[in-house]
Amino acid sequence: MNLLKLEMMNATERIAEALQMRGLFIEVKDDFIILSDENTQEDITKTKQLISSLGIPTFWLDNQFQVLVNRSPIVTMKKIMNAPGREFPVQIEGYHFQWRSFAQ
């Protein structure tokens, strides 16, 4: 993303971009950010808590919300992207470290 495009974004676009870069599945329709069904209920709850803790004025309707301001600072995007998340454990077996199984 180039700097000019980032500067021209409104608050909804900036927050949607930050949530998408964080790994959430979202859609933007008619000024609403929709958290799609691929997100878990825990993800949606944590997203609500995060946005509320940052003091972003929003209107929530089930799994979608509308940002109630026109502008949002870039620092808010960084706070959304860098907020601590939950661990996602992945089990790795011993054979995963061998080159042959990786190449095949």
C-alpha cells in the first residue's frame, strides 16, 4: 500500500484494512464492516473489545459495525494491527524437519 492511498482513506477503510491485516475475515458494504462467518465468535468478541478499548465510536449490529467518525489516525491502525492476540498452537512432528518430506 502506498502512502498516498493510506492518507486518502476514511476511518472505515483504515479500520477495515487494519482488521484485515490482523487476519480477520471482513467485507465492507455501504459503510459497514462485516465480520464474516469464517471468524469465530471469540474473534468477534475480542474485536468488539479491542475497538471499544481504543475509543473508536461504533454502532454494532450483530456481526457488523459502522464507524461513526470520518477520520481515524494511522496510529489507531497500528494499535489494531499490533494488539496482542491469542496463541495458535501447531503440532510439529519429527519428520517435518527432514528435507525429504518437505521436498515431496
